[in-house]
Amino acid sequence: MTLNLGLEYHTRWGESLELECRDGRRLPMEYRGSGYWSLELDSPESIGSYRYVLVENGRIKRREWRSRSLENLPGEGPVSIRDAWRESPADAPFYSSAFTKVIFRRRRKSPAAEGGNVQLRLFAPTLGPDERLAVVSSLTGWQTPLLMADDAFPLWTLNLEAREPFSYKFVILSSKGLLWEDGPDRSAEPPAKGSIVLADAAPHFQRTPWKGAGVAVPLFSLRTENSFGIGEFTDIPALVDWAVKCGLSFIQLLPVNDTTMSGSWQDSYPYNANSSFALHPQFIHLEGMPKELQEELNALPKVDYERVNGAKRKALEKSFFNWTPTPSYRRFVKENHYWLLPYCVYSVIRDGRGPDISAWPKWSRGLQESVCREKEREVAFYAYVQFLADSQLREAVAYARKKGVVLKGDLPIGVSRLSADAWTHPELFHLDSQAGAPPDPFAEDGQNWGFPTYNWERMASDGYRWWKKRLKRMSAFFDAFRIDHILGFFRIWEIPIPERSGLMGHFSPALPYSGEELHELGFCPEAAPIGPENDVLFLEDPRRKGYFHPRIDASKTRSYAALGDSQRERFDALYEDFFYHRHNGFWQGGAVEKLSALLRSTGMLACGEDLGMIPGCVPDVMRRLSLLSLEIQRMPKAPGNPWASPASYPYLSVAATGTHDMNTLRAWWEEDPKLTERFWREALGGKGKFPEKCGVPEAEAVIADHLNSPSMLCILPLQDWCALSESRRYPGNPADERINVPAVSRYYWRYRMWGSLEDLIADESFCRKIRSLVKESGRSK
């Protein structure tokens, strides 16, 4: 079959269009005049999917948003495809697997009818599973809607036989009737011979944008009758059942990667993974566990990390003793060998030498093969454990997808410096530095997470291969993901080793001032501190000697107090420029490059955690890449406001009452009574005596405001959903429900929900109340 591809694109002198194939090959197109470019192929099957790219001097200047498919082409003879350049559409998030495979998943797909010489094809991802796209045209006297095929959803196709030009419009068929697209009639002209494919622009229909609701809860905090002192992969279906009963369509989890280092409670930190690919064995459900111990651990108010993991380790070793490899296990090992074998070898060496990889021999393929030979049984044990975890999580994911509930994962910004990733790929990290965060209202000295920072230049040299593999692995389990600390893709707060305080950090990458510039302004950046070591105005860049960063919060130092009035004014101006203006364009370009490469490699719905000290370029980049922002009422992004207004949130956002790093709604209510009373009166319209405790009416008012916000998603912590019911809210001190305190570097992550998932599901009144609030806000499933 001969295929002719063409589109109209007006280029500048020196520019040309090329066709980029699935395998990376680029085929030059021929200019036909009047802005029209075309390419004829005798073997179209050889290109697979394709997209158009704009090229100048051999380099790609611009690339279409997504690749196109050659599925469902009509006829056997010559086929012409008339394309139009595709920019990122306004409904880009709906092309993610969260919608195409879960929420809007087609239950019964209809294939395209064969034959015809005209094919209409277009993308329409926002149609629900009970809606169908159809065509009404002059060919049928504008009467009978012709159903389009959805077997390649969100692509819709319709094959027609036409001998003369015709007009048509797209319509949506549903139980509510017929909805016509806006705008003028479309027109088509059949070819003289062969067939033609018209790639139409997306239709616009007058209807309310889709909005959904969900729950955020750590997997380790789930409690069921069958769990063993901690939430398990097999508990997810019960959480899904509760979500469905309440009309929720998203479940957001914290990271579920293995964090085992020392075997102590300090391994409970879910953002300090020993592998970006391996799952934590603590989430595996095991039959035949000691009944008395199970009952004892399940009765505890919080997770006992050491006892749970110790007991599960013994049980896993026992089950492995009598286990023989299966075909599905061998398939798992083959498909995951790129991370599985390094992780297993890492785990074996860690068990023997301890977690400090700096005391280990350097990783090499030869060392890995040697350990696999000498410690074959031990290596196989860890592969077996990962196989069990993988199998159980996949079963839970399949159940959630079938029920129309999206599992949203969490992509940590960092990896442990003692991880398998850092051991096997040290070139990808700056192991002499630590990632963290500058001071904020929750941590006055900033935060030091201890993770090494990324060597982005090295990562870019192979097209961010490590990141793409990481996202591919993640997409096996999740259809949406939260990019933890998305600011790290713009710049990271980098703290040199051996410093501990976040106050001694600086942005990386950055444009520090040279010593000469600062001397000309009347400063001596090399000056010794007046008091403590951190009592300085400038910090020298660790990789560029003679260049200096203004120290964060320098105005609180004695060195600043010692400045004269004119020097303070100059320093304040320099500080303002450095932290809020100087880097915007610099950071924007780097973030677009990194994030674009990553997002092109995954079908998951991407959401960014964009809280904290936000550069001005961040919102623009997130809008450009259709990334959902995170909106927290008590962390307003508009300067000078004590809180944000949910009614002003953008559509491409996730509205939330809090995160795992904050107090719950009820505990926050008691943090600062004066501020809360002002919030109650001004934001909630409270009258009369101020309620010192956050009762059900107050919780409902806050939650209703979030549900009624314009945000595409409203995902609230489980603790805050439970605040809607006297029977379901935690009866003790609300502060006990906090998951993490960022200011405490070695925090014990051990929160467990009060009551069980069985209790939540059985509480008809509670579920009915949530479902009613969700439905009234237009977020119903």
C-alpha cells in the first residue's frame, strides 16, 4: 500500500519538516508550495507511529505534542493522510492512562467498519464510557448519526463511501440525548482514486469540564482484619471498594519502594528508598502468620516497623525454602533484569557488610556476576520477594482499574546515597552534596533530606535513560503520579557535605555572583562570620571557587545587623534579585528540557508538588506542560494573603486540605486560635462564638469549599474525610494523626488509621454523606 502523508506548515528560511518514526529515524519531507509539505511511503508499516518535527541545520527546533498511529487505515489502494500540526491541547491531561485506561475506559469497544474511501479521524479523550462520538452529515440528509469506532480510544474513526463533496458535524450520543459540536459545518472532498484520511481538529462541545475527587493515605497506614500490623498490597481492594461507595475516583499513596537499610525504625522513611524500582517487602501479605502476633500488632495504634518487618522477613525466608521457580517468576526476572539483579546483589552485600556503600567494592558487571554465582540462593531470595510484591500489587492495580479508580503514586525527588541506584550509577549523582529545602513556616532552619543531588548534565547525555526506566516501572502500578518537590527539576536546594543545616545551602544550578562583582558593590564575601559559622552574608560555590551565593535568611544574621544603612539597601536589592528574579529564564529552560523528556516517556497523569519558595517561571512551565499544580489553602501562593481561596484555584490543579507534612485539618484548627478564628469568620462566614475545636460543621464547610473549587481534582487526606463524621473521626488528640514532621530529620513514619477499612465500608451514613457532598459539587464518578 502506498501512503502519502501531508500537512500545511509555514516555515521560515532554512527550516524544513521531517517525519520522526517510532524508532527515532527521521525522514525528510518535500515542500510542495503554499506551505504544504508531503512525504510518500511505499512501506508505511516500517515507520510504526510517527510525528512531525521542525528542523533547522539538522537539529530539531520543534516537535509535535504526541506521536500519531497508523491504526485502522481504510482500503487497500493508495491512501492519503491530511494531517494538521498538533500542539499540546487544552485537554492534554485526559490523554493520560488515568482517563483512557481507567475513568473513561471503554467497556465495549467498537471496531471500524471496513471499506469506504473517506476516513474521518480525530482525538476526543473526554467522552465518558457511556458516551459515543458520531457524525451527522449531508450524506444522510443530516438525519442519521453514524457511530464512530472507539477501538483505539481516545482516537475515533469513521469510514465513509462518498462520490461528491459533503458537509458534516460531530455529535455526542448518550442517555441524555444528542449534543452537537459548536462552530461551522466541516467539509470533505473524496479523492479521485484510492482513499483519503482527514485528521480533524478536536470538536468543542458546550458542557461542564470533568472534575473528580479522591483520598490521600499512606499504604502503611491502612488497617484491615487480614493485615499484619501494617497496610498491605492486598488491602488496596478494600480501599477501592470504600472509594467507589463514596464516589471517589482517585487514591493517592506515598512511595511504596523498599527502604530497608539498617533494619531499624529509621528505615520507615518512605522517601529514602534503597532502590527506585524495588517494592517494599513489608507490604506483602503472607498467609499463615502467627495469629497471636498478628492480633497484637493489629491492635497497636501505630505501626511497629521493626517487629512487623522482622516477622515478615522470617516468614518470607520460610516460604522461600520450599519454593520452586515458576514460568511467571522467570518471566518477571527476564522483564526486570535491568534493575532486579543489581538490587538483589546490593541487598546481599548490605546484609553482609552493612548499608554504607562507600565501604563496599565499586559496582561492576563482573562483581555482580561473581556475587550471583557465589551467593546464588541469597540473590534468588530477594528476586523471589520482589516477585511476590510485584504480583500482589499488580492484582490490586487490576482491581482498581476495573472499578474505575485511579491509583496515584508518588515520585520522590531524591534517592538515598546508600541506595542501589547510587552504588550502580554513581556518575548520575553528586555524592558530595545533599538535597534539601530552604526555610519555610514548617522548618525555620530549612530541611536537609540527605539525598545526593542529581548530575543533570550526565543524565541528559543519554536522554535521561535512568528516569525513563524509573517512570516505566512506576506506570506498571500507577496511572497518575505526584512529582515530589517539582521545584527540584528547576533547581534544588543543595547543601555541601558535611553541613547539616539547610541555612548553609544554595540553589543548584545557579548563577552566583563573582567575587569581583561583590567587591565593587562594597561587600567582602570572604569575610569570616561574626558569630556562629553560619552567620555570614555569602556562601562560596563548592564547584566554582571565587563565586558566591547570598545566604538564605541573611537578614537574620549578626553580619547583616552590622551593615550600615546604605549597605543594607544594596544587600536587600541584591538578595531580592538573586532569589526571585535572576534565575527565572535560566531555570525555565532547564526544567522544560528535563520535564518534557520525562513526560513524553510516560502515559501517567502528572501532578506537581509546587509548594514553598516558587520561582516566577514555575507556573508558566507547569501550564505549558499541562502539569496539575497542588493548591493548599493554608499555603497561599499569592504573597500577603493569610490563606488561599479555593474558588480561585486553576482548573489544572489538585485541591487539598493538607499534605502528609502538615497537621490534619482538625489539628491545624488548634495551632493558632487567633488565625483560625479570623479564618472561620472571613473565609467560612462564621457568626457568633468561635468554635475552638474543629467540629463536623466546620470540617464540612472547609471540605465543601474544596470540593466546589474549579480544580480538576480534589484529593483530601483520609483523616480529613473522617472528620465529617462523629463516628469516624479519631477520638484522641488530633495532633496524633499527623504523618510526618519535616523539621525532625529522623522522624518515625508509623501513622495508622483509626478503625478499619471494614468499619468505613460498613458505615452507611458516613459513606452516604461523602457521596452526597461529592455529587453536589459535580465530582461524582
